[in-house]
Amino acid sequence: MRYIVMIRRTRTGYSADVPDLPGCVAAAKTIETTRKEISRAVAMHVESMRKRGNAIPPPRQEMKFAADEDAEENFCTWVDVKQKAARR
């Protein structure tokens, strides 16, 4: 699965969120570290949902994106999540 991730410049670095996974966020000082942290956050978020028996939302294939004119930097990327085999 590949989830779309929004990364935005903040006063102290960068923040990231996943529109398909409300509450799944990460922040760091650099883009590279923010990408690593959101990747970990997505994996933990999905695993937590699985353990609770919640349905995992399918990732959207596209998303309308408009740059915030007031933001210094914002962009879209993605995070790959490996799916575990179904338990029998």
C-alpha cells in the first residue's frame, strides 16, 4: 500500500500528515528525517488499527493539491506500507 503524505514547512522544521489516516502525524527538523518519522508513524498507526480490529482505509490513488501561498514550503509525497499476510 502507498499512502499520500503531506509535508509542510513549520517554524521549527517540517511536519507531515497522512490524509487517509487521521491522527497519523510526524515532525522533525529536516525533510529527510520527517519522511523517516512519518514512515514509522504510518507503520505503527496501521499496526495499531489491525490489533484493534479496525478496518485499514485504502490509500487514495489521487488527491487535489493546492500550494498554500503563505507557506514557505509544502509538498506531497508517499509512504509505502508493507501488508502482513492475513492470519488464519
